[in-house]
Amino acid sequence: MTDPTARIGRTRARGVDTLSLDATDTRNALSAALVTELATALTALGKDPDVRAVVLTHTGTTFSAGADLRDPPDPDALVALLRQITELPKPVVARVTGHVRAGGLGLLAACDIAVAGPGATFAFTEVRIGVAPAVISLPVIPRTDPRALARYYLTGERFTPAEAVRLGLLTATADDVDEALAPILDGLRRSAPEALAETKRLLTARVLETFDRDAAELTALSARLFASPRAREGMTAFLERRDAAWVV
């Protein structure tokens, strides 16, 4: 029987499990509950010998709107989730056909392969509500071009799938995401599980070094900024659909 309160959908096809963010009422925002449920699902898949790879996707028009401002996850829990995706001994493939904002880009960057369709848009919107993309920097910065990233980190502008490929956030963009993913998933199914795990370990070593070095500092920064008067004004303005007091 399907749990009507579940925020994560799950299906399996030939050794590939698909996890779907399914909290469309909040545009798949990263609430404390969704982060916990996703972490629990990933833990089970990481231990399952029948799982060759994991596809992370979404229902609705938004992959993830970022942190749920009404029920935000603890920064430590978000760090743990991003690290879990990075360390999972199975390749994690992001399938994106909608919008990705703020914390959702952290999920995207933690994945090993990411493909998006033409309807996807992206934005690091943290600066517009008075905070910084602190915790998500752990997977984002090691995997992106720093000069290209600076513009979008500092301005909060939206950008296209093609630009996300240029930054290093996406592996590819395609008109038909499932058609583009087919040879990728076929390749993963043809690969030895132990070889996939060790190859992923090689690819994520630098990202995990960043977690080891910077996680505590960035978690503290995130907590401090979210508790600030500036952030309260920014979040209130966002929820009230008006400009924040600092906009000139």
C-alpha cells in the first residue's frame, strides 16, 4: 500500500532505482521531513546488492525550490545528505525536467551524472533572501568553473541548461531527457558493481576533501546567516512576494 504522506516515490527497473521528490505542494522544497525521508531511502539503496544505480528525479514542474523556509532542515542534516549522495557506493544520476533553485542545486551537484531538459531553469537565489550558498558549496564549488560560477552566486540570476553545462553543474542537456539517459543507464547496468564503487571513489575524492575541511565552518555560517535580521527580512519579503528592504 502506498503511504499517502510519503515525500519520496520509488520505482525499480533492471537494477536502477528511481527516487522521485514528490512534495509538489511545496515545489519539492527541502523540508526537514523530506531530507530525512530521502536520506533513509538512500541508506537502504546503498546496502542493496540488487541496485546498480540510483536516478534522482522529481514530480511536478520543479526539481527542488531549495530549503523550505517554513520548515527548514537542520544544516547538519543537509550536509549529511549531500555527503551521503557523494559517498553512496552506487552512481547517482539526476534527471531534471523542471526548475532548480538554491539548495536543490546542492543535490544536483552531489550527483555523479546530471541531465536536464529544455524546460529546466537554475538559480542560486540565496543572496536575494539575505543568506549565502554556504552548505551547498561543499559539492558545488569543487565541481564547477569558479569564474563562471561567480556571476550566478553573486547575482541570483536564472540561467539555462546550456549554461549549467558550461558551469559544470550538468553533464548534458537534451530535448528528450530519457532518451539521453538511456545509453548512460545501459552503461551502468553493464558495469561491475565493485568497479563502479571504486571508480566513483576516485571521482569524488576531491569533493569529499572539501567536506572534511569545510563542512563545520560552512554549517556554522549557514546557521548564523539564517538567524540574522537580514535573513528574516529577506524570507519575509519572499513569502510576501515583495522586494526586500535593501533592494535599490
